Amino acid sequence: MKSLLASAGVCALLVISVSTAQAKAVKADNTKQNRGALEENAVVADKQKNGKEQIKILANIRRVIMKQKDLSMSAKNIKILLSDSNFAVLRGPVDSDAEKERLEELVKTCTGVKGIKTELSVAAKPR
């Protein structure tokens, strides 16, 4: 009987601690990171054109970025969009200003890109 009561007490403590942890959990919110997508006439993934030319340009940009061994995974995972006039829009966090500049230079050299709009941010490093 004592072990049954002890088990029930432990279960009750676990439920309380899990409930407390869930109450303290903060919802993920990247609204500030995606502020460029909220602007009027912003280039967003679900509204960009999917013609053969646009797909070819986007694939080339992604291929060029992925081949770079010196870029972080954050840099390789940025959002790349293409406007109707073939301006590349880059969004997302990168690890440093140098990485941000490197991405911009790489994208500018890609065939078909008429210009670039950077909405990249440098992510704060955890301490």
C-alpha cells in the first residue's frame, strides 16, 4: 500500500511539473524575421511565378550557395525568392556580416539575376 501511495505521489508531481513547464514554454514567433514578407507587394513564395526561367534561376542560385563549403547551415537555409522582374530577394538569419556579404556577392553573379534585395539578418550568438 505504501508503494502504491508513493507511486501516486510521484505521478502527481510529474503531472504538476510537466504542466508548469508547458505553461512557461514560449511560442515560437519569427514574425520580426519575416517582416519583409508583410510589406505590401512583397515577394512571397506562394505568389512568385513558377515559369521555367524562374525555376532555373532559383535552382542555380541554390546550387551556387550549397557548393560553398565555408558557409554555415544558416546561410545555406536562407529563403530565396524571385520577383517578376528577376530580382532575387534573400531572407533569413545568417551567422555573420561577412557571411551576409558573401551571399549577396554569390547571388549577384548568378545568371538571370537582375538585382538583389537583401532582407538577411545576422543572428545573435548564444552566450
